[in-house]
Amino acid sequence: MPLLVGPFVRCGLDANLLVLWLSFAGVTCTGSEHAATATQPAAFSDLLPHFLVEPEDEFIVKNKPVMLTCRSTPATQIYFKCNGEWVHQDDHLIVRTVDPATALPVMEVTIEITRQQVEKIFGLDEYWCQCVAWSTTGTQKSQKAYIRIAYLRKNFEEEPQAKEVALDQEVSLRCHPPEGVPQPEVEWQRNEDVIDPQSDPNFVITADHNLVIKKARLADTGNYTCVAKNIVARRKSNSATVLIYVNGGWSTWTTWSSCSAVCGRGWQKRSRSCTNPTPLNGGTSCEGQNVQKSACVATCPVDGGWSEWSKWSPCGADCAMWRSRECTQPSPGTGGKDCQGLVLQSLNCTSEQCPQTVSGTEDVALYVGMVAVALCLTLLLIIVVLVYRRKKAGLDADVADSSILTTGFQPMGIKPSKPGVWAPRPRRPLTHSKNSHLLTIQPDLTTTTTSYQGTLRARHDATGKFSMTNGPLLDPLPKGSHTLHNGKLNSDPADFVSRLSTQSYFKTLSRDVANTSYGTFNFLGGRLTIPNTGISLLIPPEAIPRGKIYEIYLTVQKKEDLRLPLAGCQTLLSPVVSCGPPGVVLSRPVILSMDQCSDACLDNWAVRLKKQTYEGAWEDVLLMGEELASDPYYCQLEAETCQLFSEQLGTFALVGESLHMGAAKRLRLVLFSDAYCSTLEYNIRVYCMDDTQDVFKEVMQMERQLGGRLIDEPHILLFKDSYHNLRLSIHDMPQAHWRSKLLAGYQEIPFYHIWNGSQRYLHCTFTLERLSLSTCELTCQLCVWQVEGEGQSFGLEFNIAKVTLRSSSSSPRFCAFSCRGSSRRLCCRKQDTRAVDSEFLLMDNNATALAGPSAFQIPYLIRQKICSSLDAPCPNGADWRMLAQRLKLERHMSFFASKASPTSTILDLWEAQHFHSGNINQLAAVMADIGKQEAMIFLVSDGEC
């Protein structure tokens, strides 16, 4: 027997599994472990193993594996069995210890369970695992631990509905949360605040997740939201508005008023008000009269009358005597008038009756003083009259020409004598690179007179900078001439950025001069553009109020400089763009154009526009598909770009939340290699970035500094919200000349690094090694795919020949497409390379700031004619609605209709979309198709102007 078993017994895990069988067969293992097993003390040789720790149920969240642990004593071996199959021994992590209290051996085993293992039994029984422990006496099995994939569906099975309830009534709001594993917990929110039934007993959350308000109070009015959450995600239902209304009640009657008649029969009234309580939130008003009247009789008033005079009193020392009377015949009553006249009357006595007195020196002094005062007053009056006459004569002599007083207020024609000073542009043909023969009629502004509407200033300062009239949003410009042009604006971005960064609010703005543009604009409007980023700001005519001049900037923020909050399945879809200064007054919305990288299917996304507040926090200002005409923002989402109408300037970003796993985000894959290779090693860098031009520009500039070479045109990959990572591999190289130095079969970029967008771009580097310096040709295949079972994958084949010798103008390229099996690979072959040079980076060489008519394709006067012709409704439909249909903008009809001039808004959007590629002939053809005679203006030739 030992000869037969010996070859299969080794000192290790496999040998320990055979200990029990060997003990019955009389075979003894000679290894160290078997020797220890055979010599175990008799104290526990007869004990069955019992479990100190058994595996527990676990949930797999996203792609994170779970760990199952089992601990037993005394045990010689422990193994896991999952779904009836033994787990391979190499997948066990075993730790052996000794219990210090009992001196019994303790064994702990841990295994890892991944999402892929659980998904293999999809549709079968639940995935379970249990551990089995052996001892010399027997075996024991632990409890089964079930491993489930955690999830939480998007949509609620039942959402709360809006209700109107009377005060003190009971309110019940129903909620059935979405399906999820584990079962989601439910909480309720009122106006975004969590409801706690413990602190407010008036709320009750039932076992089936419904919310009951026992006795409705006015404070309970608000928006109620049902929130479901588990370890995977957090979902919110649509808000239900609960309106608590109050029916009105009468107050008590007031006291009766006084009788309306002064004398005789009249009426009196009393009133009550519907304020006990006052009707609120649509409650019913009080029923009945609020005023009552009643007849009354008023006592007539009695006017007072004088009594007879009394007898004269004796003559006093002051040579006067007096007499009196009273108002008692009759006395005034019930509002009657009092007596009119004197109550006391005095009379001088005759000389005989008056006592004799001697005049003193006091009377003489009194008379002398009165005469002196009279003389002083007369002299003062004469002096005042003389001074007045002299001043009047001097004023008449100075004002010889009254026109001097009104010269500063006369209108004057603006005709600058120096170039560079802002003025209305003279009449000349409009020169466009592609349509120089179109739209040649320009407004004749050379003789237009304008009146200055600002503060009076000296004439020699007329060419200076106009300061903003709506507040100190920016520091004053430095000394010197800063003028506004109808054309390109010569600006110094470095000076502007340094000035802007000194303001407290603008310190968080990007200081990247290459990604910043600014200009000075008035009511004629203009355009700001950041080259090679797809980002521009259109300021339509009349958007800036007349009489105001704004200095406006446009810049791209770097993601690492901002803390944009993203939660759950949210991802950044656009660059973070700032335009400002915030707080300026706009008469019409401006249009901000930028790239976006979603699949542009709103059925897959909930796209929100976020705006940064002054405090640095982010708030949702718009939800795509739920715009209101009164909102200050409106966003038009296209396949690769979006246009944002905004009545306010600030910092904006588009954030998308995937509604299901079908939502896809566009990624741009770009390949670079070393431009010059003098060693055996050769590097290929594969960048994975959002499909927006600003990120691509940043990568191109970085590779230019590194001396890199673009070896293939960018390719687009749809990256789905499936929680699966992105894998890249390189293979099919000629083994006789090349080999890969990558140890693994592929490189992998985690899903969350891409979806969360915390980094602007990610890349993998493949290092290859050629076996000889004379080898210059490389043929290989690079495959990029998202791990999704048997889902879609993308492959790329390219050929590089004589990389170090071939110039950027090598032989033409060709592409071949082929399908291989169910993987649907997309392959493109390339035969040349091109260096990252300045010509490629500066494809957009247009001016970054344009002001006035040069910023628009449609001249201002022609634009006004079109608006006046199409704004008015037409019975046959030949108005702005037909223009929107012809330009394929009919899905925005409600937005256009909410504006004072729908045609002007449509033309603004057309200008924003087609500034570089707009076809004026096509627009003219649309106008002619509508049947408006104004369309003929577009076809005037240069010779006729």
C-alpha cells in the first residue's frame, strides 16, 4: 500500500486531504506537516472541528470583489465549495495559528469572489459558497453564504402625487421604490430636508414606505420627495407638491358707528372681516355680509347764546374799566356751536375819573430807541437795493452770446481723424472669405449724428476708454488709449488676465492666456472665440444696452482647478467655461457655444446645466427637456456641440446622469509615437480623452513639447455606463524584428477614472523593442475595447514605415474596414505619420475677438428688415415659424415664441452655428422660398452697391 500511494502523497495541501484515508490504510506521511498531523496530542485528536467564523452573505457593488472568510478549530484543512464545485486550492489564503487558551490549532481561510464568477450562473440558482473543515475525526460544513450583485433600478414603481388638503386633515403620500438588491431603504424629504418621524410625531412612515401626515399644518406645505437608497446608489422620485389650504372665517362684529344724521333720523353700521382665519392657498372665502346697517335718530345740536353784559367796573389805576358776559342763553349742546365774540370788554376812563400820574424819563427813552431802529432799517434797505442793481448790470454784460450755454448739448457727427478710434464704420463692401459677393449693402453710418449720453467730459478726452456704467465690476484700465473697434480687437491677454486675477471674485479663474479671450463691446455686439477649442461667445446686437460699454472675457477652466460635485452616475459632458464679468445687465441673451461628448440621446440621459455661484458652490439652473419660457437659460443640444442662451454671465458646465446602461459617452482615441528613435526601444502612447476640442488641443500642445508625432487620426469610441473597464492591447507584431516589453497581455484603464472625468486625459504607453537598429518598419494591431462579456470591441491596425526618416508630407493614407466574427472590429490602416507642428495646432487662425458688424455674417440693416418682415404672424404661415422649419429648428418653437422678436433669436442661433461655415446663399434661398421680397437684398452684386 505505501508503494502505491507514496507517489501521490507530498508534504503540502494535497497530502493533508488524504490524512483520514491514510490513517485507515495504515500509511504514514513522511513530510513535516504530516508528521505534525500524526503526532497531534490525543487531547483533540477525537474532536470534530467547529467554526469560529462562518462566511456571511455579501453583495458585489459595481466591479468590486468580495472576500469570504472561514475560521475553524481544530482543523487540519479547510476548503471552500461554491455552487457545488470545489474552489481551487491556489485561490485560498490560509493562515494557521494556535489558540493560546486551549492550545488547539486554528485555521483561517479567505477566498475572493468577483463579479464575473457570479455572472456566469446568470439565470440559474443564486451563487453560494460554504466552507468544509476536516480533522482527524471527521468533517464539518459551515452555513451557506449567498453572493448577490447589488443594483438599484432607475425608475420608481409608484411615485407620490400632488395633493391639496384642508388644514387639520390627514395626508397620505404613496411611494413604491425601484427594485434593488439589497432591498432599498426609503426616506422622505420636504423641500430637500429629511423628515424624521422621531423628532416630529406628526409624520408617520408606514411599513410599505408611505408617508402619512396625521394633522396637516400650514408649515407642512411644500415639495415632498421619496428617496430610495442602498449600497449601490441613491434615487429620488419626482417631487409632489402638497398644498395645505385654509378656508376663511368671520371675525367678530365691530361696535356700531355713530349715527349718520347730525339732527333727526339717520343710519349707523358695523362690520366684520374674513380674517378668522384668513383664506390661504386657494381656500374658500367667507359666506354672508361683511357690513350691517341700522336706523338711528340723532338729537339735534343746540348753538350757544350770550347772556346780558354785566355792569362796568370802577376805573382802575391803569385808566381802564371792564365788563363781561357768558355763553349760557342757551348753553351749547349735542354738538352745537359755541358763542362767537368777546367774553370780556374794556374801556378807557375819562380824565376826571382816571387817577393823576406823572410822566417819567422812561417814556422819553422809549421814543428815542424806536426812532433809532427805524433809521437803521431804512439804511440797510438802501444798501441791498444798490448791490442788487450792480450785480444785475454785470450779468447782462457777461452773457453776450447765449449759444455758449448750449454748445455742449448740441448733437455732433462722429468722424475720427485717427485710425484705431472707435466710430461707426464707413460704407464699404463686406468682405468674407467665401461670400465676398453677397450681403454688400451696409448701413451708411458716416453721416449719422449721435448725442453723448454719459457724463460731460472734456473734448480732448473723447477717445479715452468708456468706463462701465453699471458698477465697478473690473478695475479701471491702465493709462493710455483703449479704443473700441468695429473689427478685430487688438488685446493683450496676459495684461488682461493679470488685471482680472486681482479681483476677489476672479482669483479662481484660469490664468492660461492661450485659453482666454476678451474684448470691449457696446450695443452693436460682437464675438469672442478661443481658438481650436470649439468655444465661442456670441453677443447679439442690442444685447448690451445702448449707452453702455462692457469689457467681457471668455476662458476655459481646468478641471483640476475646480471642484465640480458629481454623484452617482453623473459625468462631465463639456468643458467648464467662464464668461463674465458676472452681474452685467443684458437686454437679450448671449449664446455660449461649446462641445459636448454625450451620444445626444435625451432618452439615455438626464442632462443638467450647472452654474457656479459667487461663493464657489455649484447649482442646477436647467434640466434639459424641462425648460420654461421664463427661465433665463435655454440649451440646444446637438450631436457634438451645444448652444446655451443665457441672460446672465458666469461659469457653466454640462453634467449628464445616465438613466440606464445604454447611455454612452464619446471618447477620442489618439495615438502618438516618438518622432525620432535612435535606440532599440520605441514607445507608442494611446490617449483616451473626452471628445471635446479643448482637451485635444491640450494633448497636442503637450506632445509638441515632448517631441511626439501623431501616427493616426483620432478615432471615436462610445464608452457605455456598464461599470466595465477599458482595455488596450497590442499584438500581431513581426516576431523576427519586434517584441513587446509589456509583461501583461493588455493594459486597463478603470471605469471610474474615465466616467468621473477627474482627469482631463488618460493614456497608456506601450514600449516595444526592435531587435536591430536597421529595423524601421513596424506592423502591428492595437485593439481597444470595453470589457462587457461578449459585447462590442474595437480594433485598430496601422503601419509605420521609416518613422525617423519620413516627413509629415509622406504618401497618402488609406483605410480598410472589415468585420471579424461577432466582435465587429473597426480597423483602419495608415501608411504615414505627421509631426505635431504649429500648422496643425493653429487650424483656427481667426481673430479671438470681433466687435461690431464684422462679427456677423448678416448686416445689421438687413437683419432688421428680416425681423420686421417675419415677426408679424402671417395667415399662410410665411413668418418666423417657417424660417425655423427651413433651418431645421422647429423643435425650439416654444422658446422662439417666448421672445419679443422670434426672428432675431433664430438669426442669433444661425450666426452662432455657422460663423465659420455659414452659407449665406442657403439662407437667401430659404428667404426666397418663404416668399419674402426682402430676400432679394441678399443677391445684390458688388457692382450694384
